Amino acid sequence: MVAYTTSRPWPSDVPLPAGARLFTADEAARLNQSRSFLLRLDVIAKLPLTSSWFPALDAGEAPTIAVAPPQLQRELRLMADNLIRRRRDLIQIRGP
């Protein structure tokens, strides 16, 4: 399962949904991403563990794009825990 991400700009006059975290261009660069992006922990996708979704899988590789630093891991875990405990009704699970 993976959280939804998008690099489409979020409207500045619209509040972020519960479970969403905007990453600036600098923060994104530290995570090996080329531009700012929005992470939505309230939108989860079930992805099949197949080479069509994970091309390096057949090669026996498990490439890592980036590892979140401990501070960011704590922040996202707290955000996810709060979402699950207090706003579970907002969580969308998509996919097969």
C-alpha cells in the first residue's frame, strides 16, 4: 500500500485536507524528487506487487528512491496515527 502523491500545485486559498503534507522544492530535493509535491496519507492505494508497477522487481532489485530522515518519519507517523484515530472516515483506499 502506498500513499497518494501529486506534483500538481495545491491552491493557496484551499486548506490542506487532514492527512496531507506539502513538500517544498527544497524538501523534495532532499528526497530525490525534482519538484515540490503533496503527500496524501488520507488517500491510500493498493498496488499489486508486479513488475508492471515495480519494474525492477523481476531483476531482484528493490530500488530505494529516498529514505525519510527520522524527524520526517516521526512527523508522518504522527499524522497517520492521528488520521486513523480521529478521522478514519476520511481515509480512501483505492485499487484492486
